[in-house]
Amino acid sequence: MAPRPSRPWPPPGNGRCHGNGAAPAGSRCRAGLRQRGREGRGEGREERREGAKETGRAAPALAALSPARRPGPGPRQAPPPAQRREPAPGRGSPAGRPRGRRLAARAEQARSAAAAARHGRRFTVSMEVVPAWAPAVGFTLLPHAGGFLGGNITKREIPTWYQTLQKPSWCPPNWMFAPVWGTLYTSMGYGSYLVWKELGGFNEKSVIPLGLYAGNLALNWAWTPIFFGAHKMGWGLVTLLLTTGTATATTASWYNINKAAAYLMIPYLAWLSLASALNYRIWKDNRNKKRSE
């Protein structure tokens, strides 16, 4: 930078404005001061320009001598455009809705399976108390309940009223009825157990086959009070015919489920046919006979 030239001060002149003489008119002195001020300010500007130029020329050399520095932030860039966030599957996107429904269906199935498992555990605990052979014994002995109740009536009426009736020569002896009915009740009862087991218990599939069997049992049990108890031989015949019909329907429905159960019904059907014929003959031969007192 060039050295600033020195200016004599006070400036040359007559010194009138510097107190070394009588002051001239005030306006002339003030004008001179303003002129010199402008000249000083102009020289100051020139000096600052020269200094800036010198600094600019020396900046590369100073940068080479200084240690490496982290570059300062460059010009501010506009932020990248925000990317659209795709909704997660199952949270409103069309592709996620089916998946969400599938997940909900699976969760519902899991809850149903858990509830069924809890119910199954309760049922298993309750069934553990019952032996495995209990259902077979129960179904087998069920028909004997009606035979036992009807046996009390036949024991009372056979020696008295039944002996007075006119019977055909092929009528079986009285001692044969009890063992025959006991055998038939056992075979048909065990057949009902086989059907019940084959169908998995009492459910919609077992309504028809076991329902026909229950109706057949009810008609079978009703025959003894009607024929022996009330001495209604005609109504007894009607009851036996209905019993034979329901027994035939029961056997047909069992055949498609368990053939062994259907075969166990065949002796029962044969005996019902014989009993119906005997009942018809007794009614025909004794229908005009009044009930004995």
C-alpha cells in the first residue's frame, strides 16, 4: 500500500481561519472548511479502494499458507421435494384392505379355536369321570326300562285275564316271552349305541335315525299297558302295526350308517311280525268277549 502523502497543517494561507489573525467573514471560512472536508473524504475513499485491492491480491497466497479448513456452507439449496409416504398395508390402502380382512378373519378363527379348546377341556374333564364303556351299557339297557315296567302288568294279567282268551295253536308258551323280549331289547339297544357312536353323538345327523328309534321304543312300551292293562286288543293291534312300521324305518335308516346295527334289528322285526299276527288272531277270536271282572 502506498504511503499517504503528508499535508502541511495548518494549510498554507494567510491563517485567517485558524486564529492567527483577524477572522474574515464567517461564510468564507466555512466554505473553505467544507471544501477541505470533501477533499479529505475523497482521499479516504481512494485509500480504502486501494486497500481492498491489495487484500484481494494477497488472499490466494494467505489461503495457501494457512492450514486446511472445512469449507464453509455453500449457497443455500432448496430442500428436496417431500416424498409421499405410501400407507402401510391394512391401513387404508386398497391393496392392504384384503390383507387386513384376512388378518382379522385369522384372528377371529384363532379366538374361536381357543374358545373351543377351553370348552373341549371342560367337556373332557367332565367325561373323564364317566368310563368309556358307560355309553354302550346305557344304550343297551335303555329298552329294558320299558320292558321292566310292563313286566309288572303282564305278571298280573297273564294268570288271570290272558288265560281266559282263545289263542291259536301256534301261540308261543308264556315262559318264552320274557327271554325273547330281553334278547331283542339287548340287540336293538346295542345297535342304537353303534349308530350313536358312528355319527359322533347327538347331532343333526343323528336326529332321524335315533329319532325313529325313540319313537319305536315309545310305541313298543305302550303296547303292554294297552293290551294287557286296558284289555284293548284292537288298539293293541294298531299299536303293534305302528311299532312294526317304525322298526322297519329305523332299520332302513341304520343300514346306511352301520350295517351291523341294522342286522341287529332283523330278529326284532321277525318277532314283531309274529306278535302282530298273534294279536290279530286273538282280537279276531275274542272281540265279542267282554272283559272279565
